[in-house]
Amino acid sequence: MTPNKEDYLKTIYKLGGLEKLVSNKQIAEALQISPASVTEMLGKLKREGLIRYEPYKGSSLTEEGMHSAISLVRVHRLWEVFLMRHLGYSWSEAHEDAELLEHITPQRLTNRLDQFLNHPAYCPHGSSIPNPDGQIDLIPMQPLSHLAIGVSSHIRKVTEEKTLLDYLQEKGIVIGGTVRIIEAAAYEGPLTLDMNGERIQISYKAACQIYVEDTKELKYQLNC
Ligand SMILES: [Zn+2]
């Protein structure tokens, strides 16, 4: 499926386009499309007043673009909560179907959904759900791969990508769970974890996509 206008706005938002310029290369990589098609779409978005675009530098969201991006992210994450809580979806299924529903959900339904779910603050993958004004909770986080051996922390968020979500869910990774690295094999080899009292093993690459609480440093992660 080719990404549409809304997918671009969401991508620019997640790459930090509220406060800085996001390059065409970053957008092309995130959406897995050619830089040429990115340039074409950015021209359209600029003409519609949704982004500010500076050739060779990048783009950022205008006020209007920001509102669209935030409502998409908001309804996407609310649907994920609904699908998992009420329809028994898995981590990856919820993300996949929310990706479709976000484009066709009217504002009234978004608000009812939010009410029905009792205003959740996070999606099932740990990403913050912006409130209607776009405000989100920012929690200091670090990748699990950066956690010192023997130190306990809590899992706050995982990157939303289908194969990764299936892998992590099968391994028993849960948001909010207590985690500690017992052993890390040399040369970025697998990590042995204590996950809620159970011993599990995951790849180093996966550990880079799991975020745990970081009380020492402020590193904000916005991607989904
Ligand atoms: Zn999610």
C-alpha cells in the first residue's frame, strides 16, 4: 500500500517535526519508499499548508499539520487499546488494524472510544496517547540494551513493527514488567533476562527496540 498524506504527517510528527526539520531521507527510510516520491508529496503538503518545507534541509509541521498528525496518532493508539482489551487481538494484529482504522474514524467516534476506554494514557505497546490538545506524558527511557547488568528496571515501551512485536510477545515481554539483564553474550550476542521472575533469552537487536525506565538520564522516545 502506498503511504498517503496522513501517513506522511504522522511520520514527520514521530521523527520530531514539531520542533525541528526532518530530512527527506529520514522520511523515505521510515516509509520505505523512494526519495523522489517523498519530494513530490512534500510539495503537495506544503501547498496545502500542512508543512513548512525548505529544499535540501527538510520539513516541519505547521499548526494545522500538527493537529492532523496528533489526532491520527491519538485514534490509532485508542483503537489498539480497544482491539486488545475487548477483541483479544495480539500486539501486532492491533497495530496492523489500527493502521487502517485511524484513517476513517470520525472525531465523534474517537471521543466516544476515549470515554468508553476510560481515557487511557498509553497504547498497549507503551506509547503515550496524546490528549485532545496534543499533550503527552514524557517518561525518561533508555533502550534495554543500555541497561547495566544486574540492575532492575521496568519495561515501558516497545517499537511497533510486526515481526518484532510477534517475537517479543512470544518471548513473554510485557509492558510494565520487571526486567533485569542476567548475562550479555560477547559481540552483541543474545541477552539472558530475568523477566518477572522467569529466565528468558532475547537477541541483542530486539533489546535495542525495548525501552525501559531511565531514572538517571532524560532521553525521550517518541517513535511508534
Ligand atoms: Zn501502539
